[in-house]
Amino acid sequence: MPAPHPPLGAYYRTEGDRRAWVRGIFDRTAADYDRLERIVGLGTGSWYRGRALRDAGLKPGMSVLDVGTGTGLLACAAARIVGDPARVTGVDPSPGMLEHARVPAGLRLLSGSAEAIPAPDCSADFLSMGYALRHVGDLSAAFAEFYRVIRPGGRLCVLEFTQPAGAVPRAIVRVWLNGFVPVIAALIGRRDAPLLMRYCWDTIAACVPPETILRAICEAGFVDAERHVELAIFSAYRARKPP
Ligand SMILES: C[S@@+](CC[C@H](N)C(=O)[O-])C[C@H]1O[C@@H](n2cnc3c(N)ncnc32)[C@H](O)[C@@H]1O
């Protein structure tokens, strides 16, 4: 199974360069990330994240691994639902993002990636990932690793942007993410904030289709894989590890 998108020549040359470039851009924009996220999501991000986790089966008392946790926005939503921040662990390869995370006491943050999660086999009731799947190097490796760390019967929830299928919604999203948001980012953020927003749009536009992501989830061994879509762009991939 390939990377979620081919190398993007406007930013780095080869797949081998991608990991360092992605880490660098998130490190350099980490201080602005939460503000940019509020603009992109028009302030609905926290509400949407919580609802998506609940809809995917997250319940009080469950243990959660949040992979690609960044500044911890999805991990915080998970902690509110499970009722104890100590039940939630966030994992991310960007030291800058982890440094700027504002999470409740008890919530653990670890350095790691989707391809190498620092957690024992079968240790999590629930694994979440928010808007980080486009940045992994290999879909099969990532979903195999998710399968390894989730306990039998446990659940997976991956939130991701998807390019809308229709021409009109696609044009609206492109103008928003690739036109308006980078201009606002230039006004309120540091030097690389507009670059991050443009990169974000380019990875969405170049990403493999949802069917490929669902196939990768199933090939890893998950069952009941499904994709729930809202506003044509917000995809929630849900699945379960067999008991
Ligand atoms: C757009 S941010 C999402 C942060 C957070 N999950 C949220 O919901 O706002 C994407 C995150 O993915 C991380 N990332 C990049 N490559 C990754 C990988 N291979 N595995 C896991 N996370 C990765 C980045 O460092 C960044 O923090």
C-alpha cells in the first residue's frame, strides 16, 4: 500500500525527504497551530472532535491512544469523554507540537509516529488519529501498527479531510483552504503559517481516495470499517478489531 500521496515537489523532492520536511513545518508552526485550527474549522473543531469520538464508540473509562496528537486537541476531547486524562496518551513525531500542547494533568505525551507507536501490543481500548493520516509514510504500516496496539474488540477512529467529489464544493473548499486561510495565516501567524496551510490543501488534493484508505484498514485485519462524511470534506473512518 502506498503513501497517502506522492512526493510533493513544491515542498520536498523525494519520499525520503518527506518525513524531515513534515516534522520541520509542524515544529516551526506549532505556536500558531491552535489559532490556525480555529480559523480552518470556524471554531467548531472541539465540538466536532468530541462528537466524532462518541459516534465511533468512545465511552467513559476507556483507554485511548491518540496518534498524531500534535498540540493535543483530539486527545483533550477524548479525555473529556473517558473522564480521566490519565487514560489518554498522545503520540507525535514533532517535538514542537508536543511542546505547545496544552493538555490536562495526567494526560501523557510521547514522541513517536503512526509507523512506530511507543505502546505495548493490545494495550488500548480505542485509537484515534486527527488529520495526521496524510502525513504518514505508508498506510499499510500505519494501520498494521494501529492493529497491533488496539486490544481485541477495541476501536479505531481516524478523522481526515477529503477532497469533495463535486466540482462546486471542491472549488469552495479550495478557495477557503488555499486562498482565504493562507492570507489570514500570514496576518496572524509566524512566517511559515501560510506555507503550512498551502501544504495542508495540497496534501488533501493529492491524497488517495477514501476507498483506498478503507481497503488499507480492512487489509490490516479490522472489521466493520466505514466512512462517515460531513459537509463533503470531513471524513471519519471507523473500524473495530475483531474480539
Ligand atoms: C494537522 S496536525 C493534527 C493534530 C491533532 N491531531 C488535531 O486534531 O488537531 C498533524 C499532526 O500529525 C503529525 N504527524 C506527522 N507525521 C506523522 C506520522 N508519521 N505519524 C503520526 N503523526 C504524524 C504532525 O507532527 C502533526 O502534529
